Amino acid sequence: MSARIYHERQVAQLCALHALNNLYQRRNMFTKKQLDGYCYALTPRVWPNPHRSCLGWGNYDVNVIMYAVEQLNCETIWFDRRRDPHCLNLAEIFGFILNIGAAVSLAYYIHLPGVRNRHWIALRRIEGNYYNLDSKLKQPRCIGNELKFLDYLRQQLKPENDHELFIIVRRQRQQQQQEQAEQQRWLRPEYRPMQEESE
């Protein structure tokens, strides 16, 4: 594993913050103060805010992640897990954020049976291989090349796992945005919807 891979470890319920910084491979690309601010930009309500924990420990929802990546000229696309991940055009995708069900525990040691929370994980290609940058891991975990990564996604998106995948793509220049949206460049060409021919 490259020593140059940036990896934030889990603190409180800040997995969304860690996933964003791990995705962009930069310390303090986003801060807790920024994400809290995004919560109130999305819903200007003093308390409780629906986009984070009422205790202020984090637990941000997908709306905050989407708003955050927009600040860096990217967009978030929900992936329909009924599709086979092999339809993805990885060359056009910046990275991924996976949302998984996670057991709730007290002080990280006492697990509460039947109580589950959601956890955000960044997945990204770095120096030719894809990595799981989960903040709960001691270090990044190498998944492997494109084929191994697509097989990994297939396993993660099995119905019994109740996981959700979000694709992060960079936006093109303003004049190209409409064309890019129509083409769905994050899909391989053979999986894109057929465009109606102009008369």
C-alpha cells in the first residue's frame, strides 16, 4: 500500500466527513463546521436539524454529502443496485461513496442488538488500484484492479446487504453539462438509454 494514501480514522459519528476527506484525499477538505453549516443551508432550522444528529455529533445524511461535493464541482448519482456494476464506465467516475448498515455500540465495545445505524465509506482508485477507505479500518484496504473492484461492488450490492452506492462524477464545463446528463457518461455506452434521433 502506498504511504501517500490519505486516510482519516473514525471519530464520533463523523463518518460522512471522513468519507468526503478520504474521497478527495485531503485533510480538512471539509470540516465539521462546514458540514454543520450545510445542514442549515439545506434546512434553515435552529433545532432539530433533519440532516444531522440532534446531539451535534455528526451522523450526516446523503443531502449533506451531495451538497458538499457540489462545492467542488462534482455531482452525486444514486446507483440502482438492480443493475450489474459491470455497466459502469469507471474512466468517467471520480469515486464512490457506499452507505451501509452498521451495528450501534456504546463506547465502541458494547453492541446494541437490533439497533442499526448507517455508515459512509469512500471507495476510490489510487495509483492504478481501487481502495476501501473506510474510516473504521486501521488503514486503507486494497480491493484491486477494475475487474476485482466491480466484483466487489456486486457483492456489496446484494439485496441482503441493504447497502446503497453513490457515484461521484466531476461536472463538465457549463456548455457541456446538458449533453453529459443526457449521455450518462458514467455508464458504458452499451448501457446508456437510446437518444431520440433529431428530425
